[in-house]
Amino acid sequence: MEIEKAYRFKLEPTSEQAKKLAKMAGCGRVVFNDSLDYVLNIIKKSVAITDKKAIYEHLNNLSYQDRKLLKKSFPNSAFLNKQLTSWKKLNHRAWLDDAFTDCLQQRQRDFVKALDEWSKGKRGFPVFRTRKLSHHSTMRFPAPKKQINIQNKHIKLPNGLGLVRYHNSQPVIGELRNATVSLNAVGEWHISIMCLVEIELSTHVPGEMTGIDMGIAKNMTLSTDCCGNEGVFDGVHSFKSYQDKLAIEQRKLSRKTLGSENWKKQKLKVSRLHQRITNIRNDYQHKATSEICKNHAMIICEALKVANMSKSAKGDSENHGKNVAAKSGLNKSILDQGWHELRRQLEYKMRWKGGIYGEVNPRNTSRECACCGHTEKNNRKTQAEFICLSCGHSDNADKNAAKVILNRYLRELEQAA
């Protein structure tokens, strides 16, 4: 079985190489923004709206059918590539010739992909890229014609970058497809090398199935006991651990003169703290999901809509929200758990291992009895205790919910058969 696998390493470019990378990333942002501006001009003619904010509000409120219909008037990658050639001939865009053309075309493909995802309702309409956001500073090098070459502790990149030193923490296995270079918030460059890898499907013991209940106090609770602490993963709560320290550093930043050297130094401290929070969470998530996938042939989760669950309770000027402070704290806790990322990792890791990953409707999973199916609010006596009022079954509430999730998926399979 062939899979696409990415290897991520930290780059250590020289000051000259870092300047070239920053310039190429800037060229990519300009091409993305020019492509977006071209499409927005098409939209302005069709909807007769000139205000940018009003256009975005209109586009993001369109129905699925209207999005698909409007998408037909948008240019494809091939057309935008031709536009790129004409843009390079303009006096105020002549410096685009200094960038690697393949990287600029990849940014246009990224833009077209963003339009596709908007038309399918997966995300909002693309926004203009800015240097202020580090994740907007990326470039992708396609791999054909041996443009990318890995040599011990160096990787050779095209466009005059030459050999760039990187942290060779693991061997790169497989056929090289492309390499994406990105800048993080603390000014560090990283490279993700995408490879086509041939793997052998894992052999699982039949019956190794588990349901997973995701929560806040306990990050993940499995219906089986073979992983974590008897099937329980407490999580790391990385944001909560650093919340007070982060607030102190952010207050210091607010007192600095915007754009001054001291402001830049303090901004870097805040960015490093955010990066540490992210690194701790990422490390836990990969270790936990790998352990779960290694020990199960089928994993079932709830199809939680995290964006809806973490919406603000502030309301508007006419309808004021209730318990705003409490809901704000709950939202932070929900986002700190990284439920969406956990499900994403479980899904692709099970696919790599030849297992099954599924999701079920989360409605009433915490109130339904795993034994008799009786559903009632009072079944859950406390946050931790579940006692069925119909059959008397008692269990840990999260454990019971995990069993309900698995049973619900198995019933759906039986009905489909």
C-alpha cells in the first residue's frame, strides 16, 4: 500500500539564505493576493457590491448551491498561470522574476484549492495574505527533475538557495514528491518533505474495537482498557498551564510602544510562549493517537462540531448574551483539548494501518445506557457517575459514553447491511 507521508525538520539557513526565503515567501503572498483580487473583481461585477467587508459577508452567507454556481465563473490554475506571466511584465511586478516560478504557481494552486473548499462549505472565502501572520510565509518546491536533493545534514533547494543545513532527526524514506518551507511565529524556518512511501498493512487481532469519548476533564476515554491509564488519557492542558504567564507577558507587550525595539523583543517572548504551548499539545496528541491506533483495528469517535461548541456567548447590541465569562472559559478549555486535530490524526493513522475509523452522531451519548439503550438526563448522576434508571447498570460516565459510541456505530453497520 502506498501512502503520502511528510517528514518535518527544522532548517538552519544562513542569513543570506534566510533573506532569499523571506523574499520568495513575499513573492508568493503577492501572487496569492493578486489572484484573489482578480477573483474579487469578477464577483463585484456579478453582485454589484463594492465594499470589501460586505462582499465577504455576502460570500460566506451564500447557500451551497449558490457557491457552486458562482465558482463556475472563477478562473482555474492554468488560467492564473497565464496571468502570472503577464503580471511579471508589469513594471511594479518585475521583481517576481527573481522568485522560483514553480513556487509561485504552487501558491496559485493553493488559492484555487481554497476556493474549492469555500464552494464546498468547508471554510470561509480566502482572505488576503499578510507578512504579519507567520503561517502566510510558506513556499512549496515541486520535486521533479531532481530539483530537491537530500545530502546528509543538508538539503539542496533550487532558485540559488543551494545547500541549506537542517536537523536530520530521522531518515527520509520513499519517493520525494515536494518540499514545503514555512516560517513560524518565532522566526524559525521548517521544511516538510512529502514522500510516497510503500507500507505493509498491519495485522490486527479481530475484535480490537474501541469507542472514544472526548472531554475536558479527561481528554479521551476509551471503551477498552488497553491504552493510557486503563483507557483514560488525561491530556496536557498546555494552554491552561501557561495561561497566567501568557497574560502577564501580553500585558507587558500592551505597555510597549508599538513597533519599537522593546515591543519587538516582547512580541518575540509572547510568540515563543505560544509556540511552547503548541509544541506540548502536538507532542501529546501524536503520542496518544499513535498508541491508540497501534492497539486497535477499529476506532469510533463522536462527530463533534467544535466550531459550534466554542462560539462566543456575547450576543449582539440587541440580544445580550448570558453567562459570557463562564462560556468564554469553557471555550478556552474546549479549544485547548484539540479534539478536531485528535480525530484528524486518528483517521489518517488508521488508514495507514489498514484499520477502520468512523464517527457517529454525538447526540445523547452521555445520557444513553450502554446496556439497555435507555436515554434519560437523570441517568448521569454526577460528572463521573452513570446509573441507568431503567436497568440499574452503573459505570463511569465517560466509560459508558465511549461504549455507547461504539455500540451506535456497530448498529449503523448492521442496519446498512
